[in-house]
Amino acid sequence: MWPFNRKPKEETRSAMSGFTAELTAARESYISGRRGIGELTGTVQSCVGLWEGGLSLGDVSGTDLLGRKSLALAARSLALRGEALFLIRETGLVPCSDWDLKTVDAKPTAYRVSVSEAGGGRTETVLAGEVLHFRIGCDVSAPYYGAAPLKRAQLTAGLLNAVETALSEVFEMAPLGSQIVPYPEAKDTDLEGLARGFRGNRGKVMLRESVNVQAAGGHAPAADWRPNDLTPDLSKAMTRESLDGARASICMVFGVLPGLSAPAATGPLVREAQRHLAQWVLQPIAAAIAEECTEKLGNEIKLDIMRSLQAYDVGNRARALSAVVQTLALAKEAGVDPAQALALVDWKE
């Protein structure tokens, strides 16, 4: 009798949350920087911190579920993963570490989610109406999945990570500060003793006798004691320019103006960078979050980022308000309807 089964048995393995899944996720997050995502770089973490601070300070109206902690978690997940998912519970929003979904007409209908716990995660199957699914950077081929900013700029992130890794290896293993001093023919023991004599004599004047004779005879050059530096010249590799360019590109991917990190940045530039980040990046994300919450929670929910961040010039804003008030007063004296006057310049509430 044939002792082996001809038909292989079906293997049953644990999926979603569990010890193996957590180790795999931890390993994936560790090697993601080498893969080109660049999540471990300081530039990316500073941009993610700006997203967290901006969204967590937003003014929420219409619900008590969107707290500061939930908004900060959503901002970090959106920045690094491109999507964030929360279970709707009476006690609040429960963040999900992993999930799988089923769609009909490109719209999610059911989720299988994993919730992280201190003693091990758990898995639940819920309907689409029971979760808040925030996503950015969706592709038309998969509108139910989000894409992180670094996923859409892997070349730039890979360059930044490669340059930073190369610089760290240079500073770790390159002979920085080492020098070679020419010396006439001598025994190895004498050379070792001379080398030990140079070691540790920092700030002292050391006099050594030199004989201008080569090993093969004849006179040696007069500059026989001129030292040769072994420190690598990184300027020829354009590491500074590459690093600055990659950092600037990463900042632009996250909606942060590169001038914000410039050493010579002034107050107006900082305010303009904050306004750009709040108006063109965080406020559209806040509008998408408010739309998802309005659809799932049933109430009209608004999330405003611009007022809380106050990313504007206070002096110019005050002068603009004074000019508007004076103009409205003149319009009222002249008998012109202020609403019609504002409509002519496309001003609303």
C-alpha cells in the first residue's frame, strides 16, 4: 500500500490578528525603509507630525465620537498607510490594525477587521455601516483602497533613504580624521612606537627627526613629512545636493513647503507654509472625513481645520476686516444692498 496521500491535505492557518501576524507586521514596518518607503527618516516623521497636529486641532461639530486621539490616529494612519479604519461603538471609535473587505459596485459592503489588544488581538466581521473608513490617494482601479503619499513617490523616498543610509555607513566605517605620515625606511617596531607616540598628544607640539633618504638611495622630496588625509571627499558625490533635493520632494509630497525647514525661514514664510498645508492638504482630508462620518453616523458633521490652525497673517487679516467693514458701511450709506455687493466679487459666508 502506498503510504503517502496522493491528494495534499488543505492547510489551515491563522489569518489577520495573532502572534505571527503581529511579528510579520513589525518586520514589514522595519524593512519598509530599505524597500523605498522611507518611513523611518526624520523628514517623513516631521511631516507626519504636522499632519497629526493639524487634524487633531480641528473643530468638530455634530458628533462627540471624533476626539483628538481618534483624529491624531487617523492622521498618522493616512500619512503612512493612506487609509484608516475605526469601528463605531457606543463608547467611542475603536481603531483597527488590519482589515479585509468585500465590495459591490466598487463600494465596501462588509469588513473583517482586527483590533489590537494588550493580550492579543481579536477579529470581527462587521457591515460597512458599522465602520468609518477614511482613505486618500485612491486609484480608479481600486477606489476602496487608499495610497500613502510615499507610495506615490517611491523613487524620491528610496533616494532619500539610500542617501541617509550611505551617510550613516560612511560615518560609521570610513576612516574619518585618519592621516598617513611618510617616514624613512625603519623597522615595524619603530613605526608602531612612533604611531603610539602620536596617539593621545592632542594640542601638543611634537618634534620628530626626519632623514631625507629613500630606501633605494638618493634624496627624498623636501616635503617628506607632509601628511595625507584619508577622510573621504563626499562633496564630489553630491550627497548634500541629493539629500536636500530628496527632502524637498518628500516635503512637497506631504504638502509641506520645503522653505519651512530652511535655516533662513522668516515669519511670513512660516505662515504661508502653514496656510498651504492647512488649505490644500489637511482641509480636503478633513472634508472627506466629515463626509464619511455624516454618511455613517446620520448627522451633519463638519470638521474645520483653517480656524483652529490660524495659518494667516494676523495684521493683514485685521486690516482686511477693517476695509470690509468700511466698504459695507459706505455701501449702506449709498443705498446699495451689501449682499449684492458681496455677490459681485464672489464673496459668500
